[in-house]
Amino acid sequence: MKRLVFSLLASLISIYAFSDVADPQDPVTWQVTANDYQYSMTITTALVFDMEESRDVTDKIAAFSGNDCRGVAQPITYVPESDRYLAHLLVYSNNVSGDTITLYMHDESTNQLVEVAEKLIFAANATFGSTEDPYLSITTYDVVIRVMAGTDSVEGATVFLDGYGEQISNDHGRAVFNDVAPLDSIYYSVSEAGFDYYENSLALTDEDIVETANLTLTRSFSVTDGESPLQYALISLSAYGSKTTDMQGMASFSEITPSDSLFYSVSLDEYDLYTDSIAALPFGADTEDVVLNRTRYEVGFTITDSGQVVEGATILLDGYGSQVTNDEGIAVFEEVLPSDSIYYSITTPAYDFYENSLAVVDGNVEISIDIDLTAYDVYFSIIDGKIPIENARVSLEGYGIKTTDVYGRVAFQNVILDDDIAYSITHDDFYSYNSSLAVVDTAVSKKVTLTRKTFNAVFNVSDGTRAIENTRISIEIAEPDRVIDFDSAGIPNYFKTSGNSEWAIDNGESFQGIYSIKSGVVYDNQFSEVSFNRKVVTGKISFFAKVSSEEGNDHLVFYIDGKEKARWSGDVDWVHPTFEVEQGERTFKWVYQKDGSSSVESDCAWIDYIQFPAENMTRVSDSTDAEGKILFPNLLPYDSIYYEVSNVKYNYLDDSIKILSNNIEENINLDVDLTFSINKEFNSPFVDTDSVYLEGYGKQQLDENGFTVFEQVIPTDSLKYIVDCEDYDIDSGYVTALYIDTIYADINASRYDVTFSLNYNGNPIKGLSVYLGEVGTITSDRSGQATFPDVLPDTISFSVDHIDYLRKEGELILGQKDTTLTLEILPVYYLRFNVQSATNTGSVYVNDAEITLTSLERSATTSDFGEAEFDEITPNGNITYTIKAEGYYDTTGVVSVTNADVIKDVAMELIPKMKAANFISPNSDGHNDYWEIYNAERYDEFKVQIFSASGELIYETVNYSTNRWDGTVNGNEIPDGIYYYIMKSPHGDIVFKGIINLLK
């Protein structure tokens, strides 16, 4: 039945193929009628797909002349001697020669169609290839890579051709690759010490080719001033353009053709032009070091007084020393470097001091200065609106800088006449003040009020790369300092005065306003004390003090929390001391104390204008804008301002800043916490080795619930993580770590590939059905393999089944690795016995014969036609059998089943013994109406003769089973009595005799 189906299928395919015109692109239509052509030639070839010879007998090859099919070969044939599969293709033509033949190959398993590039020319009776040396349907060519450097060949270069390895160029610079298959694009590269790495691709179509690789060099320039790199220097290299140096003073030129000499120049503002040449050769220096010299100029001074030259004026030029003007009033400084501003001064006896600055840009400088002898005094008084400002720096243009005393005063003498003299006033605690004054014909007095300095604090909040909007920042700043100036003519009620005499309000001496407080009248070994206790924030306390006492013996002493901070004695005019104060409850105390004798001067002390920190801090909050900025304006100087940063998407942060003398900008980078929540397939428990790796933050163990937290992660768009759990697949990926976040990962139990490699006698078997438990069923491919991917470790039952092969069953224990199970699967055939009697006794079918395959322990019984069939017989060259049948000798033998179904014909020897009835009663009652020979069909070739008692032959036949004796002679009844029979085999070597009793 199996052969019948294949035959019908082949017929249908044949009918279909012959019903359409052959198409080179449609293998189903490939067909040729040989009788239509007069001539032929032979091609013996291997089929090549993807550079590998076919081993599939179902693949085929066809020859075409245009769209005319001239020959088809399928199947291809296995040649054991060479272990190859070859096609024997007959190609037909009605021309003796000249037709162009194109070969097309078809891979049946992948449906790949290949047109052979090489064309053949038909010639009658020609032969292409043989079994020993087949024509290969792929053409190869030679590829020569010629390595050049300019006009010179490069020997010893390493040339790589993708798929064909490496070659070393010879003394002509050539590297030869033989037998290269055609391809639209083949990558190749050339590497040689001293040259740039070269890579390219070539196209190989239908001829040998020579490809030229021109090697080039890279050369760099390092430009410095002798110590530091110079950026923006312009380097011009002949034939290769210009480039500008980077921050490291470097510039590189690539793809340079080797040359003995290349001219270059280097230019940079404020530096001399530099020119030279380099040799661009393979083994020369990679970097050329260039040192530029700064351009220098002359600066000349001409000094006059109302147009008359001044000889002997000393001119100081900052950084270049001093020169004295000659009799023409000229002084010259040589080799002065360019600068936007160089300070200089002029000192001349009897003349006012002169200072200024000049610029040296791109040439020599000539300066003419006219100096003046006339001068007056200028006085400054600096206050903050109420009290003088000590240590303020007053700068009067042309007259230097001076510092105010405790009364806020400073004086400049000998200021020359000038309608407009600029001055500035600076102090660490106050904003600068700038203005000008006129000195005409008298001394000048200026009273200036400064504004206390405040500063801005700018906070920039980001995640390291991006600004963060809507982040809340809170700062704590102190309230303004409190001032006690006693101008209300009273002492505050929280002041305490004690000792031998109390302090009291005084309007006789004061530093500011009308009133101060004065110590009480005391005598030898007595004291007068005043103090107060207040809660303050961190800051400073200051006051003005004046003392009139016996120097060295009677003192004014100041204490903070009982610790002496300073003391004064003698005739001390107003001083203004300042002391640091820490936050908390503080006690400030002043004590005037006398020794055991004498009273000098006023014998007392005064205190005025006490300034000390406020009691509370004020909390100020704001949120960042779209640029991540917050500005807190007008802040007074503080040693420490505490701040807090909060944003629900980022980790909380707190710190402090100092604002002392400048605006500040605080850059805050927020970080995040990343929580990993891992869920295992099947809800398996977590073990100690289960972990998560986060790029840049290492590996952390997962807890029993599958959690771990990476703290203080710097935000980034992409951060790699790896989840590694025992017996589970590695899970990896990239997380966007921009905010506080939880990363959920579901991981699957590790699964492995199970591959069945099925073969017979080392040859793979395609098309076997492999069943692997609940995993499913897969059919083996042309390599005999059936792969089940992603299988959970377990003990799994399997079976391999196919109608043409012996079923195989078993169990597979899959552990923690991919597994390949190699099985030899035996093909199965049927073994059919045809059993007949031996011909010398007359050949007949032997039915009900019992056939036993003794070596296989299998049995079967013959049919009415002497047939018995055994299926699923595996290859066996020595199958023993025994056949038993009634009336025959037992028959034994050996049959071989190797690679095909077998039909075994067996002849059995008849046992020379026959059973026949000895009685006949032909009375038409249906019983014994005929003489019966048992198993008569076995003796159909025997001659049966019946004789009367007198020896007369009355009946004779061959094939008694169809011509039985009915007790008559020629249809006439004969008398009852005894008759005799004789049966002889065809050769007369077997004879049976007996009597027949005839009774009607």
C-alpha cells in the first residue's frame, strides 16, 4: 500500500509538470522530452548551496538554454567511494554545439533556488566532470591586494580578506588570495606598523581582480609656550589644510601620504609665527613638538610738567622694574608682553605721586604724562547712618588706599588740583561706594554713609545632568542684630547692675548719640558691674568702650559666660571690640575694678552702642524653577546657614552654607534610592546566593521577600542591572534611574534545550516523530536532530516513532544544562513468507503452516495462499526460522533483512503418507457419496488410479480435488465390492496404495 501511494504521487507530479511550460524560477515545472532533441552531453556534478555540497537526494539540478529546459537530474546519487552525492545530468540540444547553457539548482528542504554564475557551451557528446572528479557548480577567482604607500610598494603588510584569512605582502607589495568565491561585497583590511589601519571592501563578480590599498599616516602636533599647552593655535600643513589645537595643545592630520618633507606653519595671536618641515615616514616620530614665543613690544614714557620735560622721574612698570627719565623726559621699557592692563606709577621729587595702567595689544606703546606740583588735603568721614565705620578702605584715585580709624575718619595729604578725582570706599560688611570729588583751592571734607552689605544665595538643584524643578528648599536665617544705644536715656530692664556701685546713664561722654552708660564711683579694692542674659543665635557681639583709669592697675574687664574676653586700662579713647558668640543662653558682663591704692584720671569706664545677635532664626522656603534654581536675596553674612532640600522623587538632603563676603552659588546634586522587587516563577523561596547587580553600585543580596535597595544612586537615563538567582534564568536590562523608584522583575526558572540526535549506522534520520512528555512532539530535521527548547529540569518520558523505523521509548533525566541524547533508530521492514510444497511432489500452497522466527521469538500462520507476513523487522543478517505444516517435513533456514522488505519463498517436502477414506456410499444421501482423499489439494499433481478387483482401470485423474470419484464408471453404476487405488507423484518416486469398499 505504501508503494502504491508513492507511485500515485509521482504520477500526479509528472502530470502537473508536463502540463506547463518550464520556468527556470519554478522547480516544479522543470521537465524535458529527450526525444525532441538529436544531441546530448553529460554533466556529473555536486550540488552546492551556501558553499556546502548537498547531501539530500531530493535536491535537483536543471539545465536551461534561455527559458528552454534542456535537462533535469533528480534524485542525486550517493557515491560511497568518495562519500559524496552527485547528479548525472544529461543536457540535450538540436545543435551540435554553441548553445549557452545555464544551470539552476534547487534545495528541496529550504526551497532555495541557485543560478550558477558560470555558463557552459553545449557540445555534442561532451563530458563535464566525472564521478572521481565532478564538475563543481561554483566558480572561484584570484584576488590580489596591492599595498602601496604613495608610489612605493609596501612589503610585509598583513592583509586580511574576510573568509580567506591573512596574507603577507611580498616585495612588490602584493598579497594573493586564490580560489575566492564571487560576492558583491568582501571586506578586507591592511595593517602595517607605522601606517594607519586600512579597511575597505571589494566586489568579485566574474574575473580575477587586483585591488590597490593606499596606506597613509597620521601625524600630530603639540604646541606649547615651553611650559603649558596652547589652545587655538592654527597649524597649516602643506596639501592637508589647517587645524586648530585643542585644550591640550594638540592637533592631528590623518590620511597623509608618506613624504620626505612637508612644510608647516603655526600661528597664534600674541605669539611669533613658527615655520618648519617634517618628514612623514612610517617609522618617524608620531608627534612634532612646537614651542611658540610670546611677541614682545616697547613701552616709552615721556614725562612733562606743563609741557616742559621732567628729567629724573622714576617710572615703575609692574613686572618690568623701574626706569628714570633722561634729559628729554623719556624712559623706555623693552620686551614688554601684551596685556590688557599693566599697572605703572611715576614718582618725582617735589611732584605728586602718579599711578595708572596701560594696555599693550599689538604694537609699541608711547605714553605722555604731564605731572602737577599743586596739592591739598582731603578728609573722609565714613558712617553707617548712626555710628562711624572703622576699618573702611578709602581709595582716592592717584593717592592710594587708606583705612578709617574707630571714628570712621581718614585723611589724604597733598592732593593736587583736579576737577574730578574718583574715589571708592569698601568694607567687608558694607557695599562699596564710588564717586568723585573736586580739589580746587582748599582742603576737602567728605562724609559718606555706607549701606550694610547683604548677599544672594543661589541654589542650583540637579540630578547631575538635568535641572530639577519644584524642589523645596528651606533655609534658616537669623533675625537682624539687636542694638542698645541708650539714647532713650534709660537702661533696659533686663540689665543687672551690682557691685560696690551701680552703672548709670551718662550724657557727658558718648560715642554715638547723646547717652552712654558709665560705671559707678568705686574706691580701692571695689568694683562696679553691669550684665545681661539673653538667648541668642550664633553671631557676634560688639560695643564701644572708653576707659580713664590708673594704667596697669585699674581695669575695665569684659566677660562672656564668666570667661574673660578682654580688658583695658589707662587712658583709652573709644575702642570697638568684636567677639564671636555661640547659639544659646549667654551672659554678657562688664566690670570696672580697682586695685588697693590710688585714683587717676576720671577713675571710670563708659559703654555705648552694644550690638548682639537676635534670639530667633527665621525659616524661609521656596521651590526651584524650570532651570532648577532658587534665589534667596539680601542675606546678611553668616558663618553657617542651615538648609534642607526635599522632593518626593529624590532623597532628602540637608547641609549648611557660609555667606561671609560674597554672593554664593550652591550646586546640589540629588540622588535616588532604587528598590528591586523580584518575583520568581512558581513562587520559589529566595536563598542566600540570590542577588541583584547594579552597574557602578555592585552586587546586593535579595532578602527573603525578593527585595533589595540601592541607596544614593546618581540619576541616569540608563543603568544596567543583572538579577542572578540560583536555578533561574539570568534577567538583565537597563533601568531609567531618574527618580526614587521600584523595579519589578519576573524571572523564570532556568530551562534548557533537549536535543535528540537520531541516526542509523552513523547516518542522520530525517522525519522521525519525537514525543517528549508534556513538552510536545517535534520532527527530526535533515541532520537527524529534534531540539526541544526551554525545557524545565525533570525526569521526562520520551518516544521516537515512525512507520519505517522501530519505535523507541525511554526516560530522560534533565539536569541544569542543555542535553543531547544520541539514539540509534533501527529501520523496520516486513518479511513475507510464501510457502509451497516442493515441486517434485507437485507445487501447491501450504496453508495453516506455523512459521516461527526462532531468533526473534515471533510466530505466524500461513493463509490459504501459503502467505505469512512479519512486520517491524529490524536489520538482521541472521534470522533463523522454522516452518511446520501437517503432512510436511519441518523446514528450517536463515533469512537476511538488511535495507529493504524481503519476500522469502519456501518449498516444503511432503511427508510420503496420505489419508483417504476406505468406504464410499454413492446413494445421494449426502454422506460418503464421493471417495474422500483428505487434503486432496496437496496432491493435485499426483495421478490417481482406481482398479477393479480384477485389475481393470476404471478411473484415472490428475488434480483429484476438482474431479472426485463418485463410484461410477463413465456415469454407469458398478457393483458393490472391493476396489483398489494407486496414487503416484509426478516423478513416480512417491506411491500410495489402498482399498475402497463400495456399498450402495
